[in-house]
Amino acid sequence: MLDNLRLVDELFERTGGLFEWVRPVAGPIGFPRVSGVGDVDAWCERLAAAGVLLLPGSVYDRPEHVRVGFGRTHLPEAVAVIEEQLALT
């Protein structure tokens, strides 16, 4: 899991401030603020269509955030998809 957390840290560092990331101290879930992608719900839908599931923060009455789980083994592939989708935004 720590390798995955490092991958998420690096993703958010590379994205030029699109994410306001508070690194979790325990557990495999983060809840960063997202900017620069427009409608976060629609962005999450595009990611889902590309095979990556991020839960939009609107589920928690925080529409400017996303719930990111990083405990899965396929996280490197998911990070690549997220970066591809960000390039299209």
C-alpha cells in the first residue's frame, strides 16, 4: 500500500496544482480537492468509462472533491488513465 501511496503523491505533484492533496496518515483512501477539470461528477464519469473509479465528492456534499482509493494492485494503470484523461481536459 505504501508504494501505491507514493504513486498517488507523485501523480498529484505532477498535475500542477489541480489537486489539493492532504496525505492520509492511515488507511488507503484520500479525499483531495479538484480544480481545473470543470464538472467533477462528469470528470468522474469519463474516468469510469475509461476504467477508473473515483467517487465524486458530491456524494458527500463536497462536489469539489473526489474519493481516491489506493489499496488496489492495478493502481499504476489507473494513474496512467487519470493522467491521460487530465490531458484531454
